[in-house]
Amino acid sequence: MVANCGYLAKLKFPPGHPYAFTEHGALMAANVLKSQWAVKMNLYIIRAFVKLREVFNLNQILEGRLNEIERILLDHDSALRDLYEKIKLLLLPPATVDAIGFDIGIPRLGKIG
């Protein structure tokens, strides 16, 4: 009937029936269908939609928390790499070995013997 209206002719309608519906559609079906079995099934479907929304929201919260933890770990990782590079430089042996003690100005003797 809607497709036959002149001003709604530009709307695109799918050629087949839908395979899914929303919780609002289930509620509307529960209002139209008056049998006890139909009402019970529609309430079951609505509860499933509510549970699905709760799980989806929980997943979004967990995803945000995991992203935050990943960011913190990446910050710590870069800080630890910088610290490791600085410590590694301290562990290298010195390039030249200086004599230990005081230089009192006496010339050193060559090899004896």
C-alpha cells in the first residue's frame, strides 16, 4: 500500500522479507498478537535484545580499558628502552686507561733489562 502512494514511490523497498527485526518490532508484534505463546516469545526476544545491548556496552567498556592499558604499556616500553640505552653506555669499558696515582713530574724509565 505504501509503495502505491505517488509521493512515496521514490523509496526503495527490499524485494524479500526481512530476516531480522529489532526489539521495537518484537514489542509491536507482541501488541498485535494476542496469544499467550506469542507474548511469551516476544518477551523472550526483548530480553535477549536487552542482554545483547548489555554485553555490547560491556565490550565497549573493556575495549576502552584495553586501549588505555596498551597506551600506558607503550609509554612504559619507550621509557624502559631509553633507560636501557643509557645504562648500556655506562656498562661499556672506557676507551683509554689512565694511570692510577699522582704524577709528580719524574720522567718514567724505559724497560729495564
